[in-house]
Amino acid sequence: MSQQTPFQDKHTMEYGLQPVQQSVGGMITTVQCLFCVHIGREKHEGPDVKRQHTKNTQLFQFSFQPEAYKNHHESQHHEDWTNYQLLSHQERLAFFKKKEVSGIHSFFDKDKDNLHFVISKPTIVDDVVGDLFFHPEENEEDDAFEPITKANAMKLFKPQEDESYLVTIKNSLRFDLAIQHISVGLSFRQTSKVIEQHRSATKNAKCSGLKDHMVGQFVRILLAVSMQIISDVLTDPTVWAFSLATDANTHLGVPLFDQRIHVCVKGMLYNLHLVLVPFFERHTAQNYVKLIKILLNTVSPSWHEKVISISSDGENTMTGRHASVVTLLENECSNPVLRIWCVPHQLDIIVKNATHGVLDEAFYKVAHVFSVHIRAQRILITEMGSKCSKDTT
């Protein structure tokens, strides 16, 4: 019969544990491993490792056995556990507090938790973040409205004497949570609602007051910082060449332009997503090239000498012989450019050819007419600068 051993208070410091649950009578029933909470488990790699690395916090439940603590620490926190045993009592008291300050817990219960971002290339803020994400002809009936909207969205970017921009975030916890929620696909409005739910559940005042337009500001800051990092990589003297991958599509009625960059840095090949921006003009080769040149001039002014390859689909606007996007960009480059026609688009052409024979071409004809109508509708909306008004109550 196994011995029913209660939790001993001295084991809190001896093994780095923390009680998290107790019975109605006050007896501790569950404790957690502080190494898991503040440091995380060691990552084991190799052919003998068959189980996926877990980030879960280890919980020990009644009855408590010191050997279970030791076995867990030896297998999951070997290096930290070894160092922890060499510490004095006072050093053990401060051990996890130091680890806590280095993690996300540093954002809690502090008077000052400012974040500062410096965008050293002003064109990133002026030409990309400040211009490409705002429709130039939006709200023509109210000329004063668009500048105010843009000013509100960009007010966190403070110009400096050296022409750089400084961004100061006074609530780093709220910023961090907003970015994490956006990264998993939540919209600006959903993010603000979810963080408000966090505030209600945790009673943490630092989560309050977040509106959807503030989430948009945070995303613009992240975009500017990311483009600054990519620019630093592309302008590094050791980076002598890179290739482009260009695409365009429409999502929920909004035309979008997508640009990726492939570059080799210190022997490693990276596939970097530069930007996905709304495309307000007609889908012509000249308009595509105009937008690409704005982006490339911003992140790498010497791109004419470094582009060695351009990938795109096989649509005539992209790969035509005389005035396509690839041809026009190639004319701007100093070196011969390798053209790459993506495999999925080639497969798409094969599938289209196969559909010609379905129902004696009736299916293809109807589908083609419908797709042409949808595209013509989008072009008409672009030319008119507005959509058809809706009857509402």
C-alpha cells in the first residue's frame, strides 16, 4: 500500500515548487514546477527522441514524493537544476524572481514598462506605412476626413531631428497581447474585444482601453519595424543578390498585392515576406511595377544591381514578352534576370484545359463568363471610385 505523503513546506525552496491548489480542509493537493513556469523545459533533439517537445507546466499531485521532483528536474531541467542545487538559501530566494523579470511577467505590476522603436529610414514610414495603406481617393466628398483618419493612424510615429521616427509604447503588456492575437488571425475588432475580456477576467488595468483603431496602430508599428529589419539585411555589404516573388489576388472584394524576397545571408537561404498591401489601382503591369519600385526603393535603394531572379505566375500581365511586370522590372536591372514561372500556375493551366471538354465546353463557357463579369465589376468600381450604395434601414 503506497504511503499517503502530504506536501512539505521545505520542499518549496528545496525543489523549486509552488502550491497551486488545496482541499476544502486547507491541505495542499497540487503543486507546480517553477522551472517549467519561468524557464521552460529543455529541448531534447536526436534520433532517439520520439516524443514531441511539450511546453506544459509539470504539476505534482497528492501524494507527494521527492523522488518524482528529482526525476522531473533531471530529465526536463538538468542544467538549471544542477546550478540551482549549488545556490545558497538567499540565492534561491532570488533565482526565480530574476527569471520572472526576463519573461512576459515583467509586464505585470510595474510603474514603467515603455517600449521604444526607432525607424531609421523615414521612407518606410512616409512612403509605405503612411501612403500605401490609405486609399488616395477615399472620401472625396469630405476632403478633411481622410487626412484626419491618416493622422490618427500615424500619430505614434514621432519625427526626430535626424529624420528618423521614434515610437513609444507606454503599455507593453497591451501591445504584446494585441500582436499575439493578431498573429493567430484575429481581426482588429476581435482583438480589442478579447483583450477586454482578459481585463474583466484578470482585473488587470493594463489590459483596459484598447480600441480596434489602436490595434491597427500597433500593426503599423510592427510593419515598420519588420521592414526596417529586412532593409538592414538587404543593404548589408555581404548581401550581393536577392530574388523577388510577386503575386496579386483579391480577398473579400479587396485587391491585394503580395511581395516576397529570397535572400542568402551567412550561408542560409531565407524566404522573407516583405509586405501584403491593398492595391487600389487597376491590375496593369505599369501599376504593379510602380508599386514594386516604391517598396524596393524603400528597403534597398541599390536593388537594380542586386535582383537576379523574379518569380511570378504565368498571367500575361506578369510574364508577357513586351510590357509585362517581369519585363519592365528586368529593364530596370543592371544584370540579366532569371525568370521563374511558378509550378502551381502551370498546373492551373492544365486543369483549365481539362475543363474545356466537360459538358461539351458548356461548363467552361459559363464559368468564364461569370469570372469576366466579376473582374469587370471590380474594374468599374475602381474607375468610379465608389461602390453601389445599399438600401438600409
